[in-house]
Amino acid sequence: MGALNALVQGFFNSDLYTQVSRITGADGQTYKLTNHLRTDLVPTTALQSLGLGDALAGTPLTGDDSGGTAPADGVRREYLVVWSGDRNVLDRSGKQLTNLPDVVTPDLLGTGDQIGPDFFAVIDATKGSSTYGKVVNTATVGPLVENEPHHMQYIWHKGNNIFAGGLFTDVTYVIDTSKLPALSLKHINLPTDTLCGSVPDAYWVTKDGGAFGTYMGGPDVPGPCTYSDGTTRIGNGFAGSPGELVRLDQDGKTVFEAPATPETAETEQRCDNIPLLGAATCANPHGIQAREDLDTLVTSDYNEPRNIILNPVQAPSSYLRRPTVRTWDISDLSHPKLRAVSFLPDGPRVGKVAHHEEPRAAMETTVTNLPGHKGAFASTMQGGAIYYAPDITAAKPAWREVFDLTTANKHADPSRNPYGGGSNGAWIQTSLDDKYLYHAVAGRAASGNDTGSPSYILKLDVRRLLRSGTGVDCSIDTIEETVRGGAESDCPAIVSTLPAPGGPHWGTLDNLRLGKDGFYHETRKVKRIAYANYFVARTGLDGDHRVCLVDVKRDQTLRLDQRFKDEKSGKTCVDFDRTSWPHGDWGPAKPHSMLFVTADGDIK
């Protein structure tokens, strides 16, 4: 009660409640997450769930009846939890290199452009709420800084913890959301917990609450590394190759490390490794999704991260961008096994550079969801193509190009260069009813005579494609089809290309709806999505750091939610380039991934 009493005594000076959770890592060090709750924006009902509502009744810290701005309206809140990095002096691309520090010293720690804490922003996403779009809490992590917050899982389900990766620090944070808008730190998975992999990228949470994580980079130390199955691979070190698949339990502890590459070299297409490996590999898993009912998991390989993500200088080889997708046997969740390595086929376009060929940089994958479907999609960030395999349970899934971003670029903005290569497509997600496919496209920057390509959120109708079962006809194999769309009747069709200036990279579906009983329920009928304009600053693909919400209209086209406004500027979307946050005047931040979440007590 000491902290609570201090809060009550100081309410005239502060509308913040600070709450800290601490855990001890495997290294014996203390790690913490600190909530900075804006009590003037949190309804009394939410404060009561934290044990504060009754104690603070009658003070200016709770509800509009007592002087606050958040009404005690009885409406349960839905939140958008955004994993965000502090923007600082180290966020420079190769073109911006001037006087970067050799090491991070105490004098670099501070506000503004100096190095500050990374954090989870908790934003009110409850439609109709008076605090809609406002940041009600920032939960900072410490003591690690410069994590480069990246992905969490793709969608949240009741009872799930959040699994959130730090690219640069090689850690996974496990976050308890049960008491939203407050968060708590449940576990931290450290580099020493996953010795055969580094650079954690994305996660897929299984029905038992555990998760699979893609660790895109190689072993922490160059040389041989022995995995949980007893086999050994030779790696070229941290953020190199080969990456791995990690099984985590519900609390985020390592259960199993699985090699992502076979023991023999991968040579069907060129796979460069720097430094050179004796057995070439493209195994740098990034995207990940699973079908537990099919005992199958899919990962897609993006790049050897040391040479692109961690190094702000231009990558020395186009062939560090990977053209591969991997399928895994997860019939035993605790012992995943690599089943197949598939090289995506080349398409009809001739890339302006080698990594603009269609199969290069297979950043993301998404599975179908319904029992009658066995397919999955994969998208290539630099290749500008979408691939489909109708049966991921096959010993060798048959991947084919079914859509080229040249078609969508032309549809989104006919005045720009429609060329699909380098369009920087990233997040790709099937709708939960398997009717549509969403894709975030950041666009290609203008350069020289190239006017560049547009930024937008793409929505495709894939119903005919899925109805084809394993007898798919669609195949993009002519230049005309790259521009006009596939000639076959079952090819995906454009539903909407929503302009999204600022460089959208990541997104998520809102699978929650407020029922007549006053509680949230999960639904397959998605009526809105969220997206964020940020990738990784050091690559030069920075974005404008805004988080936006998009409504799905009755005709299934997309419309920007104009009511989701920044509380500082009043403009549409929440802008993370701001001076002040609940945790202090730390300046601009980098929002990478987000999830729609509600407190455990508010969902049935």
C-alpha cells in the first residue's frame, strides 16, 4: 500500500501511476517492466481491476465523476498494444553515417536523440470511447536498451501471453496482459537460452499457450553448434547463418532448438553466406505460421541479418536475400522437425538487380485457417510477388506465383512506376474466414529516373483460388500477367488498394468484438485492421512512425479510420514522433508491431 499511498498523496502533481514488475533472468540479473499509467485516461473499472479504483475514489485520478477525463461508462476496453523502440543516435542508414559512437557509454543515455528505453504503448482502441486513440500506458523494459523491438505473434487469443522479440539484443520478452491496461513481465529468454540461434524475429502461439519462434540469425558463437535433437551444424556466428526454430513453453522458457537447415548444402538457387560456410544455406527464418490441425508449421526465409539489418551499410550481395520457404512437422509440439525446404520458382520479370527477382527475400508467410483448406501463401519483400502452395502437408509443397505487385502498384497509383521489384511488401495475412488476403506494401523510393512505387494496404479476393483445391490453374508466367493480373480464372483479384503514405510494414487483424453481454468474444468476421509505418531504421526503410486503424466496409473495401486520431496533433493515426510520453520526454519512437488485446476479465 506504500506506493498507493504515495500516489494518493501526490495526485495534485501527477496523473501517472507507476507500477513495476521484476524477474530474475537465467544470468542472475534483474530485468523489469515499468508501467506508466495515465490515470486521467483510465476508467474507474480498469483501475479497480488493478486494486486502485476504490482507494482513489473521489480523487482527480478516476473517472469523469471525480474530475478525470475517462468516463466510468462501464464499457470494457479493447487495447492496441504496440511494441516500440526508442529512436536515437544509433538509428542511421549507410547514407546517414557521420559520427556514430564506437560504444554505448553512460553519457549517451538520456532524452531526445540519446538512447532511451524501449516500450509497449497501450492505446485505447475501443470504438466510441472518449479516450479512443490515446496512449493510456507506456510499459518500458529495462535495463536493456537498443533492443530494436520487432515482431510479436500475429494475433492474440484469450489467455495468451505476448511474445516480443528484440532483434539486436537477441532476447524474447514474455508479457502478461491479464490486467490490461497494465502489463507485467513474466519471463525473459536470453541469448544463452538459445545458443544455436540469434536475432529473434516472429512468433506463433499454439493452443496450449506455448510458442514457436523464428531465430533468423546463426549461433551466438561461430563454429559447430549442437541442437536439441543431438545433430550439429556449422554456423558463421551471431546474426549470420543458419538460423533456427525455437519451441518455447507458455512462460517463454526454451523447450527445443531445431536446426532450420539440413545437413547437406542448399544449392538449388544461390545462397551466399558471409563469412563463407562449407555447406551453403539460405536458412534465415523470418515469417512463421502454423496449422496445428494439420501438424504443420511454415517458415519463410528473409536474409542473413548481419549483413542487412545489423549493418547500416549496403549489403555486399543480392544473394543474401533468401528465396526459400520451409515446412515443419509439429505433430510433437515439443520436438519440431524440418520436413521440406522449398525454393520459390523464378517469374517472368527480369529484375533491375538480382534481389528484385520474384523469389528473393521471402519475408512472410500465412496459412489458411479452415479445416477444408491446406494451403499457405508467401510474399517476397524485394521480389514483389505472392506465392501459393495448395497443400503444405505434402512432402514437397508445390509453390507457384499467383500475384505480382506490379498489378497492385498500377492499381494503387497509375502515375508511378508499376514495376514490382523492390516494392517492399511485408505483412501478409489471410482473413480468418479464408476469403481474403491482406498485404502491407511500403513502396519503393524514387531514385533517378525511377518515380518509385506507391505505399498501400492491399486486399485480394482468394476465394476462387482456394476453391480450386490442389488443382490450381493460376500461375503468373507472362509479362502481361505481371501487369494485368493472372489470366486464369482462379487467380486472386484486387478488392482494395488503400493509400497508406508513410511506409506500412506490419499489420494485424482485430479478432475481437464486443457482445451484447458486455464482454468481448473472438470472431472470424474481421471488421478492422491495424498497421504501422516502420521497418528497421538502419536499412534506410524507416517509415514515418505512425500507427493507423482501417475499417472493413460492407463491400469489403478498406477505409482509413478518421476517428483514430493523434492526441497531440489531432491528425488521423497515432504519431510516434512526439516529444513526450507517459514515461518521459524521450522523443520519437519506432512502432514495429501491434496486437488487439483485452484484459482476461473482459473476454469470454
